[in-house]
Amino acid sequence: MIPISDLKRMLKIENNLIHEQTRDLNQLETLIQPQPSGNCMNWVLGHLLDNQINLLTMLEGASPVEPANLERYRRESDPIRADGEGVLRLEQLLAGHDAVFAAIGARLDEMNEVAFEREIEQGGRRLTLGWRVFFLHFHYTFHLGQLELLRQVAGKSDKVI
């Protein structure tokens, strides 16, 4: 399993990447739907934030962002096609990412490697906390990679990474 210090370093790189991939974008650009289907950048950013709150909760940390505000971004939710009820502004999503990133870092500072070996139950199965954190991080990076393409869908042809 990855050491906690390396996980923290990776999370910092990924949080910075979110800011780089959203640089110079506005709310309307984050709502552009990829064709022929898929989710817009706004949905992906909200889904990423919801994932990080799940990770923080798994680490038994308190979220600085109200999870109920991310209902629109949950798995299996309908694509976001325009501003509307439950759709967060880009600025809110980025501030949420920063706040949850800081909370995860603070919680990881309180933990040690042994804590990741603790068994937990998830969906009727027993697994280690470290494995669950690893899976949530995998899911996070899967969607994080979508931001580069969605940046291009929004008309930015630069290469961020």
C-alpha cells in the first residue's frame, strides 16, 4: 500500500491539476456537453468532490462541504445540461475541492500506516481501510483524467499536462 506521505503528495498534485484544467473557464463552458453523450465538466467536478467527501468520511473526518449539496452529482444522476436547481457554480466547486483537500490532509496527518490495515465492512464484504481508500482514489483519478478532454470540448486547445 502507498505510504500516507505519498498519498498526501499525490492528492496535492491532483488538486492543483483540477485548478489547472479549469483555469480560464467560466460556468457556461463547464456546462458544455460532450457529443454524442457523456457528462459535462461541471458534473465531473461535482462528482469528484462527492468522491473526495466519501474518502474523507471513510477516514472518519468531518466534511467542510455539506454532502447533501452534491446530490445532483451522485452516481447514476442525469447529465447536467444547463444551470439549474442543484447545479453548483464553478467557483463553489473549486472552493469545495480546496476545503475537502485540506480536511483530508489534516485527517491523514492524524493517522498512521497501521490505521490503513484496519478491517472495515463495505457492501457486505470485509476489506481493509487502505484498500477502500485506494479504490476511491482510483475512481477519483479515472474522472480526473476526463477533465483534460472536457477542457478541450470547452474550446481550450492548450495542453495543461
